[in-house]
Amino acid sequence: MTPSGFLSRNRDQRSTQDADQTELGAILNGSAAVDEGVYDERVASSLDDFDPETSVADEGSWEEADLRYDSAVGAVNEEIERRISLLGARYPFQLDRGSLIYTGEQYGLYEFLLAICLAPNITSGEFKELPRLFERVCAVVARTTFREPVESHHVGWPRDDRTSFEASMRAINRVSGEWRWGPDEEVDPAAAKDEGVDFIVWPVPTDARKIGQIFLVGQCACGNDWVNKFDDLNIKNLSKWFNPLSIVDPIRSLATPFFVVDAVVREASRKAGFFFDRGRLYGAETTHGYPAEEQFGDRMRAATQMVFNRLSASPNIGDA
């Protein structure tokens, strides 16, 4: 990203979506031209974010359209190179003379996160599995933030055992010694689902004293509106259920399956706390022994295949 990256962040973040489309084409066909992710936008004439860097072309001319297209393709190429620089040999693709080649042997966490971002929807039918599984995966991967031994609990709704919010929080208290349940008089425990908390992670104390621990309290955001979720997790609002919550103020966290450009990572970190995007989640997974693969590998592969099967059956998606 250029020094004026904050000003161009919408364009750069849009390029991440085009790069995702190119990655999809490479997965479905073995390889894809870098411009594959931009082709549909060219057909739809929706490249307004990519202003030509020269004023030679007249506005609305085919020369201007070509310049916008070239600018968009260049931005996608830069985004793919950025992903390579961040993940190195762990990135499951190779860039070779304008083509992106898929080098993965089996679908893992990266492909699963990509599938969530490209799914037709995540709120109905079989696709509802995607955000639910993502929450559980994040609870496991977020453990790598701390040195073992670490406790992590998925508490987002719906929970696997369908327990109430109160029951799940009392379980946190039994293990941690903190998060003592004691709601304010004006709140109704029966109405609470998760209060915006999807996972809680903390390092086990080095002695037997369960006092003054560090808690990472995370929310997951899978939809395209994830950029509107920075302020959703409110620790003061959460505190109304406890007496007290914890002695040390918890660390807020936000996790999304999208690959996020640096300017937006900075904003998310300032507003939402410790931030996980696709790069950080996959980086943690591959650095720390593939914990999500070990616990959820089969479920991730099934969910990923479900999405890719649907996308490969759609016209103009993944065509060579």
C-alpha cells in the first residue's frame, strides 16, 4: 500500500475481493490468470475505484476503460504478492508469470476461510454451518496467542450443548475462578444469548491462584458488514452480568475470515482490539501445529467443498 494508503484503503480492500476470486479460479482449475478476479467487474463496468494514473484518456472512452482495467489487475497482482510476503511458503498458491497456481494438497484452514468469504450466503440452509464452525475454529486458533497451557471456550450462540448464557458463563467461572455470575437486577438472564461474545481464551496461571488473569474476549464477524462490527463487543455492557467480571480488564478481540489490508487492520485494532484476519488466523494455524486442522479438519473440508461445489456450478465462476 502507498504512503496515502488510508485514502486508497477502499480500493485496496476491494482488490482483496478480486484476489479471492482469482484464488477460487486457481483452486477449481489448478491455475488462474491474475486478471480472472477482475473480469466480471470489467463486464459490469464497475471499476470506478481504479482511477487511471494519467489524464491522457477522455472520460468514458475505451482508453479510460482499459486504463482502469489495467490498474485493477495491477492492484490484484500487488495483493497476491502481499499475501505471499506475509505467509511465505505457507501460502497455498504460487505466482508464475501472470498466473496463480494452486499448490494445496487438501483443503485446510485457508481454503475454509476463503470459502466463507465467497459463499452465496451464510445465514440460511446448509451455509449456516459456516459462521458456526468459524466461531469454534477461532476459539481454537486464538489459543496460540498465549503460551500453553491455555483454556479456550466457545460461548457464541448457538452453543453445541444449547446451554443458556448463564450456564456457559458459570462454566467459565468454575474453570477460571473469575467471571462470577451476578447480573444486575434490571436484566433478564433468560433473554441473553451470548452478548456478542463468541470465544474466551486465557492462559492458565503459573501457580494455583486464579486471580488477576488475562482474558481474550472475542467476537467473530463473517458477513460483508464485518467492518461495522468494530464497536459491537462492549465490555462495560458485558459486565452487567457479573459481580465482578474479572480483576484485570479483558482484552477485546475481533476475528474475520477476510484478508484485510494494513490500513483497515490498524483501524480495526484501534477500535476492536486484538484483530485476526485470514492472514493472522492461517499464520497462527501453520506456526503452531495446525490446531484447527486437528480438531475440525473433516468439518472444515466438508464445509469448504460444499461452497466450492455450489460456486463451480454457477455460470462464469471458475471458467478457465
